[in-house]
Amino acid sequence: MLKNFLVKKLMKSQLKNMPKDQADMIGAMIEKNPELFMKIAKEAQQLVKGGKDQMAAMMEVSKKYQKELQQLM
């Protein structure tokens, strides 16, 4: 429960510049499978530490989990 709360807070801060409807959709997806989003965030963070741009890292990791993300929509 605390883990879900922390994931929501983190994602909310990351999505603050996104339109509300899109941010709400992503928030709902996070609630359905918070573990997937934690895994995505950790892998993206590793790529950023390796020198990749944050946006490029997120895109790369998101492509890896594209099927799982589509199932949540």
C-alpha cells in the first residue's frame, strides 16, 4: 500500500506537464499494475546512469514492455 502511494506520487510529479486526461489514464494504468511501472522506472534509471537521455531511456524501456502496457489500456 505504501509502495503504491509512493509510485503514484513519483509519477504525478513526473507527469505534471502532461494534459490531465493523459495523466489520469497513466495513473489508472499504474494502479492496475504498479510493479510493472516500478520495473520500467528502474530499468530507465539504469540507462540514464549509463549516459542516456531520460526521454530516450523511457522510450526504449517502454518499447520493451509495449505488450504489457497495451493490455493495461
